[in-house]
Amino acid sequence: MAETRELRLKRLRMRAWHRGIKEMDIILGGWADAHLEGADDATLDGFEALLAEADQDLYQWVSGQQAAPAHLAGMIARVAADFAALRGA
């Protein structure tokens, strides 16, 4: 049985808000709350791929301390833009 969109959004939101590192909970959970509802399937796939990565790596990429891998660069850029706005940068 295929997962419904509603269940997928709930699962992604839960994974975004329960990362283990509070900073990533705020960054990814906040992004999920703001963008997942209206996201297309490609965006959901990209966000899900991002959630599979380690928090330490994600923070480095989102904060611009390291370059993101090419396959995640677009999604990281979207999350990073919200993170920069959150920081007031």
C-alpha cells in the first residue's frame, strides 16, 4: 500500500522536528512547517534525502561553513535561505 501524501507530510515533519540537535530541529522543522504543505513531489523527495544526512553535516552546509554535495545543493540552498532570514543575515 502506498503512503498517502498526508502521512508522508506528517512523517517528514516529525523527522524534521526530532533530529537530536536542537539547532537542526529549529532549522529543518521551521522549514518543514513553512513549506511542506505546498511542496511538490520533487521538493518532498529532496527534503527527504536531506533528512537522511547527519545533523553535523547538515549544519555545516546550511550555515555555509562547507559546500553541500551536488545532489543536495538545491535543497540545501532553499533551507539555507530561510536560515539566513531567521538569523537576520
